[in-house]
Amino acid sequence: MSALEVFAALLLLLGGFFFLSGTVGLLRFPDTLSRLHAVTKADNLGLGLILLGVAVHGANLVLAAKLLLIWMLALLAASFSAHLVARSHLRDEASRDG
Amino acid sequence: MSQPALFVLIAAAVFAIGVYGLLSRPQLVRRILALNLMGNGVFLLLVAFARRNPETIDPVPHAMVLTGIVIAVSATAFALAIVRHLYRQTGEVSLGEDRPR
Amino acid sequence: MGELVGWVFDGLLALSLVLLAARVVASARLFESIVLFIVFGLLMAIAWARLAAPHLALAEAAIGAGITGALLLSTFREIVTDQPPSAEAPKVLVYRLRVLMALLAGGVFAVLGWALLSIEVPAGPAAGEQARALVARTGVDDAVTAVLLDFRAYDTLLEMGVLLLAVLGARAAVAAQPPASGDDLWIGGEGDTPMVGALVGLLSPLIIIVAGYLLWVGAYGPGGAFQAGAVLAALGVLLRLTGRLVPLPRAGAFQRGVLVMGLAVFSLAGLLTMATGRAFLQYPEGLAYPMILVIEVALTLSIALPLVLLFSGSAGIAAGRSQHSP
Amino acid sequence: MALYTALPLLALMSSLLAAVVIFLLPEAARRWRTLVNVAAAVVKLILVAVMLAGVMQGHEFGFAMMLAPGLELRLQADALSLLFITLSAVLWLFTTVYAIGYLENSPNRGRFFGYFSLCVAATMGVATAGNLFTFFIFYELLTLATYPLVTHRGTPEAMRGGRIYLAYTLAGGAALLAGIILLENAGGSLAFIAGGSVEQLAVDDPALFSIIFWLLIGGIGVKAALVPLHGWLPVAMVAPAPVSALLHAVAVVKAGAFGITRIVFDVFGVQTTDALGLGPVLAALAAVTILYGSVRALAQTDIKRRLAFSTVSQVSYITLGIALAGPVVAVGGLVHLVHQGLMKITLFFCAGNWAETLGIHRIDQLDGVGQRMPWTSAAFTLGALGMIGVPPTAGFISKWYLGTGALQVGHGWVIAVLVASTVLNAAYFLPVLRRLWFAPPSRDWEERLPGTRAETTLALLIPTVIVALLALGAGVLAGLSLSPLGWAELIVLREYAR
Amino acid sequence: MNEASVLPVESHPGLVLLVFIPLLAAILSVLLDGRAARSTAVVTLAGVFGALWWVSAEVAAASQVRHLLGGWGAPLGIELMADGLSLAMLWLTWVTGLAVSAVAPASFAGRAEVSRLFWPLWLTLWAALNATWLATDLFNLYITLELLTLAAVALAILGGGSAALRAGMRYLLYALLGSLAWLLGVALIYAGHGVLDLHTLGVGLEVGPATWFAAALMSVGLMAKAALWPLHGWLPPAHAGAPAPVSALLSALVVKAAVYLLLRLWWWGLPALTGQGVALAFGVLGAAAMLYGSVLALMQLRVKRIIAYSTIAQLGYLLLVFPLASMAAWQGVLYHALSHGVAKAAMFLAAGNILMVVGHDRLAGLPQAMRARLGPSVAGLVLASVSLMGLPPTGGFIAKWLLLRAAFETGGVVWVSLIVLSGLLAAAYLFRLLAMLLRRPPGGEGDGVPDAHGAASLPVVLSVMPLLLGIVAVLLGFVAAPLLELFLQGAPFVEAAP
């Protein structure tokens, strides 16, 4: 096992850890907004690390570019969905209060 | 147990679960879900068998499943359309006993 | 080591699939069932990848999980808005029946499993071997695409008929009870924010590029008309959700044309080959690839539009701007 | 020439076409319908006359087409067919005229006459069928065509009568069908061949062929009203009088008796039937029916019901004559096919005249009617005397041949049956005659047709008188070679010539 | 390996045309959005007729015609194949299609959206039916089955209210379940054999648990689609609730597609499995369907329901080919499929007319229907009923005769009694219907019911079509010999030695 492979494996593990913590947050946090906080941040980072790990493992520029594109898309999607979830949550609260 | 064998058994299990769902849940959307599960079981089965020989993967089942997926989504969409309009007209989402008027 | 990881991965995947399926069926809340079914579809996509079926992984993710999920959710939105889960306690009889059904399902599993494991690898001339052997004689390099558009092209052609029928059938359901004015057609795009516009603006060209790429790549790798069409359909769903596409009670001539284009081009191609003294869809030497490409382009559009229409629940769609956007 | 040999088909088509045309005519087109009816009847009579002449000269008439592999539709005219055809063609003409008069102003006449013609077409088919398969086709068609006639009035009783009629005849048809296919399957020929065609087969497997025989006879016996299969006949009396006449004299019951003749003569053959021991059993059954029908008739107070049970009894004379293996007795049976038809139709026409003119349905209302309606009552008297068998009426001829023929083949017991039957016949007909002529008029009737010049409308009266005279003539002129008797002797000669 | 695809096999273009003429017409009708529907239909009918004539001539000469789609041939490619059985169904489809296409414009007049959808749906259904009759590839059949299902359900809910939607949903669930069972069976077969072509499969069949289970699954799937007892629950509401032309299509053709595949599957694809046990199992299922359907038909109070339950019963006959397993049985079943199709189409169209004019189809209201001058419809109903009962002289009679003959030859007394009993039950439930037409309306002679008004609003083509189909049902009784000669090409049995 080369050093590169070990590095890749570490990145993957780290990514997995972030995913795990994000998920724990999703399950354990008390309200919508804090859950959102946990998931978006941790998962985006986790995904990035995992993709980086795969890129290192693959050692191929085209592949790396594709992975980067995927990450960008995932970031985009995550931020928009987080925005929408938060918005609808706030609206719900507003309608409940008033 | 080989990988195809494992997935073949999983396919059987998913199909059986679908059968149970179809029989036990009268709500129409659930029945449609159950039918989709059964379909996925069959698809899984076909593709798992296609991989029995790891060197020579059989492309025919892959094509069959691809066709099957499109057919499944068509049938599901049609069924859901009926459910929606049935609900609009009657407020029901399950089939009662058939009563001749 | 790699094999072991593979094993563990497959084992976990398999277990998740079964548990998810069980949960889809057993869950008390319909919403949960639907969401879990979508998750199930995504895991199926991974399973396809594990089983060396990348074509299917793509199709499953886009169609099986994506479009089907969208359809289920939009139906859910419509039918269960004000329906609490049945408060009525199940009777003893229901439980007994359920036990019976569970036994039946268990029996299906047992017999099916037994039958499956008893299957031997066939000895005779199998279709699959021939397919791989003869790919070179088709215009494409990818075996699955060759099966779909050459060896068994007739299947694919008729399958387009199924899709068309789904659209017509959905309209037949509407015809059962014509809407009073059309105002009960859901427009979409409520609560639009400036960010949605930005997202759509960003994603739309990207999705079109991806679809084109998938279509083109199908000749020699995973991809093709179905995947491309599904991706385009996803764009349509997105636009429909955000109110960029609005429903019409009738389809215009152009949309009707797109609806049947795949079927028509495919059929005419077949009849054309037949007119030159060949069998139906027996592509002439050298013309196979161009013909397949033309057919695939037509198919892509004729796959995307019906799916969008089915999601929209209307006979036609038109471009429109969300009323709520600032 | 081809047209000439296909005369049986043409005779059949003449009624079938009439049926179709009548169905197509609007209800209001009364004149056209009458014209078609009468024209078809006359045309058929002419065709039958031509055939009659042809058969006398030894010509053969036939038409065949394959309906399905191994299933041939075959129409042919032999001596036996012509006996039946002539009877029905002649009587149809009179019944048609009578029915036109009878149904004046009643609803659904288009439907009635359509099925009426269809019924006669089916009878033609039964008569000219050249094999069992063809026979079955028209036998079932006859059931279908008569059902709407039985239920014509549409009242609850009519519907009930129709239901019972259907239940009996369709079940009989099923038995017949089973018998035919079993026969075919056992290697027997379905063709009607004088002297039968299953001799050798029947010797090989007598049990099987006995079963086949009883399936066939059972199926046909329903229409022939053989006890215990007679239950429908009295119930079907709810039908209008011309229909009853048709059922009893021309079509249905006669088709049954004719079918039994075909089975015994041309499928099994007299010898084989006798050899299997089936003939005497059938004869015994017929004897039971004769007595049973007469006893039941005695107890009826309704005129038409009494006549119905009388039919049950009289038709079995035919069966009796056929079942006993002897030439003379067979002549007696066959000739009764015609004689009973002529006499019974007279009686029913009379009953219809009384009902239609005076609203009389029960025997006790008949007191003194002879004075009010002398012609009808005279016709009735002729028919009744014939039924009893007073010489020189037609009934006497039949009974004479039956009795002497039975003695000839050693069935002396038949004489006892005939005597008992004659006594019973007298017992249920003579009181009616007494009431007609000798009882003081009770005037227990209502005048329904005021203003007619004769005792009733001419359309009713003339056919009645003519058929009564025919019945009389058949007896008096029995010596002529073209008389029913002469013709029956010809048939039997051919059967026994083998 | 490659020689299979380069074999010089003649690929007959007619087979492709049979599928693609209706399919292109469907495409055209989507494009035209309901305009020029009549011309499209006329051209399609003419085109399909021509192709059918062409293929028939070939089949008559060569017993079997094939088309290797894409030029590949089995096992890799998909083949189309036409033999006598296919031709029988293709012609039945054409005749029914002609009738339905003729009545559809009048039937859906004034309902623009329904009419707009009807044409593409029906034309696609036609293409799917023809594709099914010609298919030999198991997976291709899965697709044609789905086409049939979606088109049939869409047509069944067309223009109906919530009841139709509910019935359609039930139908869809059964049918999708059936498709999945079929697909699972196909998967098992492919896993074990590596081929999808029926004929190739039949030659190299490996008998093992998986093959047996696959056969069972596919059969159950087809039974669900064919509404064979006990999977019949969806049929009565769906067939009774659909518009009349659609009911005709569903009953005459769509359910038959599944039964047709049952025959194809077992006699062509799985000949090694088609032994005593299987035969008996199907025989028992068929018998159950015949009796159950008949008894329930007897209990219905609505015309369309009676006809729908009758379909369940009549489909049972088709399974009798399994236990009887002979040429005669094959002939009978084939002919039954044809004559039932025509008769059912006639009956549903007639029922549709009654519904349209009287306003409902309750039995009790039928006497009024008679008053409303529904003459031709009622006549068609009568003729079709006679055929359905298996009474002469109709196609149904020929079929019943052939089946009974087969039952006597091979099956023994149980099957004989079953067929006879089932025929009598059919007569019972159909005469229950027909008797209503003869019944006197409760209001006495009052002619004031819908009367001329209703007839005036019924277009001629609607009024006449049931009668024409009824006449075809009768004519089928006369043309069986040449038809069967063609339709027996390539039958899985040989004529038994006489």
C-alpha cells in the first residue's frame, strides 16, 4: 500500500466521520434550524473530503475535474435546499405565532 | 455465498415484501409503492443473474431492466393519475368493496 | 482485503435494501413510506453500480428514484393534505389476515429463493453471448445500447408506446371529470425567492449539457436516450416546480409532435429499412450509427416530455413566469 | 337442374325468407305482411307438390354443405320427409290464414308472424334433415322459434309457460346432442339411411348403443311429450290458439314424433332396435303415455288443457306404431302422424273460434253452443269422432292398422291399450259433444265479434271447416294411393324392403 | 454462434405492417388531436385488411410466416410469427375493430375530449393486440402486455365517473400484478435458459423447480389479466362500467389476449411440462370459471353485468383445451374464441344502445326498451345470445359441438357433463335476459314510454351494428370449414386417425 493510498484512505475515513457527525446532529438536535446547521455544514465537508480521497486514489486529472464538478453541484443543491427548508420553517413559525 | 447469489436472495426478499405490502395495505398509493418494490425485486434478480460469470456480463438483462424501469414509471404515473382523480371525485384513496349500483 | 470490503459493503447494502423495503411497506405514515422508497431507489442505484450495471445506476437514480419520487410526492401533496392517518383501530380479523398474508409472502420468498438457487447456468446458445459477440456488427460499441437499439430495438420502440399511453391514460382520468375551469391545476412556484431564480438559471444549461453528454456517450459507454431523457425530464420537473413551466389543459401541435416523435421516427426508420428490402430495423451497413443517433435524439425528447407532463398532471405545458417572483 | 334437386333448400328458404322479410317490415304494414305470409305459404305448397311428384317418379332431392370439419348440413327429401312436409305445408297455409284472423288488432303481430314463419322453416328443416347433425340444428331452431310464440302474450303466466317449455326442450336438446356425439364417437354414421346403419356396431357393444338410443329418444321424446317428459305441453297452452295448433299438429310435437321415427327407422333400423330389445320398451312407454294422457284429459275442465292432454295421448300412437317391429303396425303409426295432425288442428281451431267469438274457455260454458256456432261445432264433432276412432274417420284407420299390425307381430296387449284408450277418448269427448248439441243454451258467453255475417269471422271459420273436411277425407279416401295411408305404406315398404 | 443470424429466413413484411399500420395511425391521431378520425380509421382498416389478407395467403401456403426483426433472429433478436392461431385472433381483432371504429364517432358524439382520447388509445390498443398475436418473445410479450393493460384501463375509465375510475384502478392493480408475475417468470426462464424466444425455449426446455415456478408465475399473471377464476374480481365492474364500444373491445379481445398467451406459453414454450397434472389443474380452473361465472350471471340485475359475468364463464371454455388435448378440442376452443368475441361485441353494443335510449340497463326496464323501437339492437342481442348458448345454427354451436366431440373422445363423462351443464346455464341466464324483452310492460298497453323519441336520437350505425355482428355470429356457423382449415395451420395437434 503506497503512501498515496494511505492518504486517500485517511481522507475517506475523515469524510466518513463528518458524515457520521452530521447525521448524529440531524437525529439529536432539538429543532429544525439547528438540525439544518448540523447537516449542511458537516455533510458538505464530508462529501468534499471523500471526493478528494477518491481523486487522490484515482490520480487522474479528468476524474478529479469531474469530482470537483460533482462537489460543486452538491454544494449548490445543499445550500439551496437548506435555504428553502429554513424559509419554510420560518414561515410556518410566523403563521403559528400570528 | 457469491455476490450474485446474495443479491438474488435479496431480490426474492424485496419481491416478497412487495407482495405482502400489496395484500395488506389497501391504501392505493401504498399498493402502487408495493408494486414498485416487486418490480425492483425482479429487476435486481435479472441483473444479479447477468453477473453470474464475472468476466462476461450479459447485456441483455441490463437492456431489459432499462426498459422495465421506464415501463414501471409509466405505469406508476398512470396509476397515480387515477388515484388523484379518484380522490378529487370521491375523497377516497382506497377501493371499497365493489357495489353494483 | 478489497474483496472483504466488497463483501461487507454488499452485505450492508443488501441488508439496507431489505430493511428499507420492509419499512416502506410497514410505515404508518405515507409520507415516510414515500421518502423511504426514494431512498430505496437511490440504494438500488448503488446496487446496480455494484453489479456492474452503470446504465441502470444512472437510469434508476434519474427515473426510479427521481421522477417516480417526484410523482409520488406530488400525489401525496394533493391527496393527503387534510387526511390524518386512519384513527380506526385495526380489528382482530385484520391482524389475522395480515398474519396470513405474511405467511403467503414468506412462502413466496421461500419458493422463489429455492427456485432461484436451483438455477444452473444455461448450457445452450444464450442470447447474451451472441449479443456480446455481435456488438461489432452494429453501429455502436456499447453492448447494452446495441441490445436496446439494434438487437431488441423493437422492444424499445414499443416501450415508447407504453410511455405515450401513460400520458393518454392520465388524460383519460381527467376526462372522467373535466375540471371546472382549469384553475384547480396547480401552477407551482409559490413562495419563490430570488435564490430559486438564480439556481434555475445556473442549473438549466448545465442539465442540458449533461443530457447531451449522456446521449452522445451512449454509443460506447453508460448512457443513452433513456438517461438523457430522464435528466431532461428532471429539468422539466424543476422548472415546473418553480413555476417556469405552467400547465395547459390542452397540448399544442408542437408538444403533440414531440410526444410521438420518438415513436414516429423509430417506426419510420424501421419501415424505411423494410422498404429497401431488408428486415424491419435491419440497419444498412455503415448507416447504422447515424440512424441510431437520430433515433436516440428523437427518443430523448419523447422520453422527457411525457415524464414532465405526467408530473405536471396536465395535457400540455407552456413557459410562464412565477407570479410570486419579485 | 341444380335448382330442382335443391328443392328442399328452396322450400326451407321460402319460409326463412318470409321470416326475415316480416321481421324487417314495420309493425303497421299489415297488408304487406299478410301478403308475404300467404304468398310464402302458397309458394311452399307448390314446391312441395313438385317434390311430391318427383319422389313418386323416383327423383332424388338433396342439398349439402360442410359446416365444419366432419359436420355436414344435408337436406334431402325422401318419402318419410315428404309425408311430414306435405302435412306441415298444407296446415301452415290454413294456420296462417287462421292466425291472421285470430290476431286481428293485437299488438306485436310483426314479431309473431316472423317467429311463426321461422318456426315453419325449422319444421321444414327437421323434416328434410338428411342426417342427425342437421336434424339437431333445426330441432333446436324450432325450440328457439317457438319460445317467443308461447310467451307471445307477455303475461306472467305466459312467461312461466315459456320458462317451463324452455327448461324441458333445452334439456332435451342437450341430451340429444350428447347422444348424437356419443353415436358419432362410437363410430356410427349420423346419416339417415333407410334400415339404419349401426347394426354391426350395436351388436358389438349393445350396452353403449342402448345408452345412445335412450339419450336420443329421451332428447326427442321431450318434444313428442312422451311421459314423463310431457310436463311442458299443458303449461304451454297459454299461447294463442294458432300457436297451440302449430305446436300440437304441425310443428313441435310432430317434430318429436317424426324424430323418433327417424331414429328407429333410419339410424338404428327396426331390426336393430328390436334386436337390442329397445322396441318393446319404447312401445310400453308409448302405451303408458297413451293411457296416462287420456286419464288426465278426462279430469280437465279447460277446453285447451283437455285437448293438450289428448295430444299427449294421441301422439304416442305414432311412437307405438314405430316401436313395434312390424310393417302394418308401422303404417298405423306413420299414418297417424298425418291423421292426428289434421284432427287436432281442427279441434284447436274450434277452441280458438269459441274463445275468440264468445270468450269461452271452459267445457261447462259450451252448453248449446252448437246452435250459436253450428259450423264450428260441426267441425269439432268431426274431429272428436275421429279422435275416438269412429269408422270411417281417419282415427279409425290409424287404430285399425295399429291393432291388426300389433297382432301380426305378436303384441296382443296393444289391442287392450287401444280399446282402453278408445273408451277414454269417448269418455272425454262425448260429454263435450252432448253439451254442444243437446244441452240447452246457457248463454254463458259474451259476444266479442258483433256484426259478422257468419257465426264468426271468415278468416277463422274457413280454415276450420277446410281442415275438418281434410280430416274426414283422409279417412274416407284412405284407399287412394296419394292418401296419407297410401304414402305411409310406400315408406314402410322401402324400410322393410331392405 | 453467428449462423443463427445469417440464416436466409424470409422475413415477411406483412407481419410488421399488421403492427405498424395501427401504430402509425395512433401517432397520426395524436398529431391531429381528434381531427380526421374517420378517415384515419378507414385507411387503417383497409391497410390492416390488406396486410392480413396477404399474410393469410402465405400462412395458408406455408403454415407459418416469420419476420426476424432487425434481421437477427432468435435467440438474440426478436421474431414475429404468424400461424393459424395468430390469424384467427388477428381476424377477430379486425372484425371487432371494424365494428367499434364504425360506432365510435356516433357513440362519443358531443364529447370532444373523450373522442379525442379514444382514437389514439384504441389504435394503440389495436397495435398492441396485433403485436401480441404475432409475438414469440417472452420479454417482448411483457411489453405488449403492458401496452394492452395501459390502453385497456385508460379506455375503461374514459368518460366514466368515479365508479369507472374505481373499476379501472382495480383492473390496473390486477393487471400490473399480472405483468409483474409474468416478468418474474420471464426472469427465471432467462436465468435458466438464456433465451427469451418461445420456440427456442420449447426445444431446449430444462425441467426444474425454477422452470416450474416460472411457469406457475406466468400462468397466474395471465390468469389475473384474463379474469380467470379466482382472479376475476376486477372484470365485472370494469367491463360493465366502460362505454359500450370499449366494453366490446375489452371482452372480445383484451381478456382473450391473456388466454391466448396461456395457450402459446404452454403448448409452444413449455411443451415438456404440459402433462396430465397441469392439464387437470387448468381443466378444473376452467370448470370453476364456467360454473361460477354462469351462476353469478344468473343473479345479476343489469344487462351489462350479465354480459360481463358471462365473459368470465365463457373464458373458462378456452381452458378446456388443456384436459381434452386433441385436435377436436383445439378446433373447438379456437372457434369458441372467435364466436364468443363476435357475440360479446354484439351484446355489449346492444346493451350500450339500450342504456342510451332507456337511460339505464336494469333488467326490469327492458320491456320499455322494446317499446322504444330498439328492434335491430334487440335482434342482434338475440342472435348473439343464441350463439353464446351454443345453439344452432351459429358459430357458438359449432364450437360447442367440436368441444363436446373432443370431450367424448378424450375426456370422459365429467367434461361432457360440464360442457352440457354450462351450455344450459348460459341458456338460463341469457333467456332470463331475453324473456324480459318479450314481457308485457307493466303499464299494460301504454305506448307512452320513451318510444319514437329514443329511436330518433339513436344514429343508424349504432342501431344496426349489433345486428350486423349478430348476423356474423350466425354466419360463423356456416363457414367453419374453410375458416378452420386456415386457422389450424401450425396447430399443436394432429388430426386423430378416423
